[in-house]
Amino acid sequence: MTSPMKSLSLDYERFHKCFRISRQVASEHQVMYKFIRESLPGILASTLEGKTTFDVVSLGSGTGEVDLEILSQLSKVLPDVKVGCDMVEPSEPMLEKCKELVSRTPSLDDVNFTWNQMTASEFEKHWRDSQPEKKVDFIHMIQMLYYEVDPAAAVSFYRSLLNKDGKLLIMLNSGECGWSKLWSIYGNELYRRELKLTLTAADIKRNLTAEGISFEAFVLPSTIDITDCFIPGDEKGELVLDWLTSVVDFRRTAPPELKAGVMDLLRSPDFTTEVDGRALFSCNLEVLVLGQ
Ligand SMILES: C[S@@+](CC[C@H](N)C(=O)[O-])C[C@H]1O[C@@H](n2cnc3c(N)ncnc32)[C@H](O)[C@@H]1O
């Protein structure tokens, strides 16, 4: 008998509900913003030095909130520099939201945006065809590489676009956190229809090390509040569970053995700590920074 499980990415309405709840229960975005404000300017210090123009490529811009935080930090340290930014995002609704957000942000009036509704690999082709010699100062891929068919090839191409002191920043889930453990054990059953959603920073680090490419790594501790996942029928808990497993209505549709295994892992003290009566599941992020 085939499993009635359905991938969350095939149910746009449920995905969107889960995404909204994930913003409430996960500390991911707070942690990202803290990193961008406190660590990124230092990481880019040598790249920023003596610049009169500064070119950025954002791959998988989403709705743009994280990009805007990056650009506003850059504009503080580059007050008189002309910043150009290629925004690369395949989803039209996301890109439209991103444009709208930019148009409502007057502090970015001096940034010259180019909008590219395409995937990172389509943008690679576009770049090779239109301006193969051009180099850039800063490229970032924030929670994006999971969606590329060949992540190692994408890293290699985009690294080749860097100026002498340019930097490529990759942000992914850390290989050591609870969420990655869940994927590594149950990934085949949970993510049957998807490509590389099981990718972690550990995979990229392994490739880079094998190729002798040096990088800096920063772990950003992050958690998801999964307390309500243990209350069957709780609306919020069920959405969080779907978000974690990427399965629509996981509790009702997953085979009993899979469900028991996933719930045991979520309860494991190796990955979940109790703080003020709340169960916090580890989903650390990791940032890798590469030069030319
Ligand atoms: C998890 S979101 C991250 C968005 C944003 N970087 C952030 O951190 O808020 C991943 C984004 O990558 C986009 N995406 C999916 N496949 C892609 C691809 N092959 N190339 C570039 N972006 C892609 C998605 O549409 C989505 O907006």
C-alpha cells in the first residue's frame, strides 16, 4: 500500500501557514539578524576597504527582509559608495514582495537594484552569456543552496566571480543540529519528492576541504519551540510538526513506525532542551565564508 503522506511543498496553502508559524517558534531570523549586525561588517572589512563602488549578488533573495538588513549594514560602513545589487529569486510572488519592500525603504535609494527572476543556475548562464569578465565584491546564498541541483558546482562558479578581496557567504543548517539529524535518519521517507533538502553546511565543508579551499565557519545557535508538537490536535503544534517533517498532516498520515521514530528523536535530550517549561529543539545554522 502506498503511503498517504504528501510533501508539504506540494500544498501551497499549508506551506504558507507552516511558514508563518515557523517564524513565531524558530529563533532563526533573530539569530541571522544578530550575525549580520554584529559580525558581518568585521568579516567584510578587507573587502570594503578603499571602495568607490561595491557589487553584491544575492542568490535566493526571498521576500528581501534579510537582504535589506545586509544592505543597510553595508550602507552604514560605505556611506559614499555606489552599491549595485543583483537580486536573484525564481519565485515571482517573492520577488514582487521584495521589490515592494525595497520601494518602501528610503535609506536604499542609492542602491542600484537589478531584478532577476530566475534560479542561481539560470543566473550563472545569464552571467556567462552577458558579462563573463565582470567580478563582484560580495555574494551571498542564505538558506538557498538546498534548492540547487548541483550545490558544489554553484559554489565553485560563484566563487570564481569574486574580486581579489571579495567574499562568498553561504548559510545553511549546521550538520550537527537536531533538525539535520532528523533529515539524515528519516530523509528518504520524509523528503521523497524533493532534491537536496537534506543538504547541510557539513556537506559543503567536506567538499571545500577535499578541494583544498579554505573557509571560515561560524555556528549560529538557533532553536525551534516544539512544545506544542506533543499535544495531539493542537493546531499550532501540528503545523510545527509539518514544518519540521515537510509532510502535510504528518501525525495523521505518517506510518506508525516513522511517526514513533520522529517523535522519539524530537524528545531526545541530545537535541531538545527544556527552558522555562518549553521544549526547544536545536536547529543551529552555520555560515561559511570563502574568498577567491
Ligand atoms: C528559505 S528561502 C530563503 C530566503 C532568504 N534568503 C531568507 O533568508 O529569508 C529560499 C529562497 O530560495 C529561493 N530558491 C529556490 N530555488 C532556488 C534556486 N534554484 N536558485 C535561487 N533561489 C532559489 C526560494 O524561492 C526562496 O525564496
